[in-house]
Amino acid sequence: MLNGVVRAELHDMIDWYIGINQGFDISTGKDGKYYKKYLPAELYSRYAATYSGSDYKDIWEAIYTMCDLFSELAIAVAGHFGFLYRQNEEDGIRKNMKMVIEGKVCESE
């Protein structure tokens, strides 16, 4: 899920963010090949931190980094286009993630 579904959504948001800042007529490359070229160094560093090792703790840190980065970029993109960013939906997702980490989801299974 992390590197398939979730990362694909992050890539879409990064592409939109780059588009509003650099223009939509550029290519970010397959799987973000040119992100380093188009993202500010600080954002690219955070993006690179979304890749983790195999340690369970490291994976969750990468997930939270991914969520934080997505949120920041989504708010910027939404603001650019005059869209409403639904913070309550993000808050619900983060609450669910916390419950998963704490083992409070699917306890009956």
C-alpha cells in the first residue's frame, strides 16, 4: 500500500505542486525522476525521507513524513486553485492511523 497506492497519490500532489510553481508544461519524469530538479531542496529532502528501511518504526516515520508532505502541498495546491482543503478528513485519517499503530483497529479479528 505504501509504495503503490499511497506513493502514487503523493506523486500526483507533488506534480500538481510543481505545476503551479514551475508551469504545467514540464515533465517531472517517470516516478518523479526530476523532483530534485524542480522541488526546493528542503521539500526534496522531506520527499527523500518518505523512503524507509525495513524496520517497523522507520516505515511508520516514512508514512508520517509522507502524510505531512502531502498535507502541506495539498493545502498550497488547493489555495492556488481556490479549492477548500478538508482538514477534517485529514484529521480523521490521522486518527485512524494512530489507532492502527496502537493496535486498536481490528482487535476482534
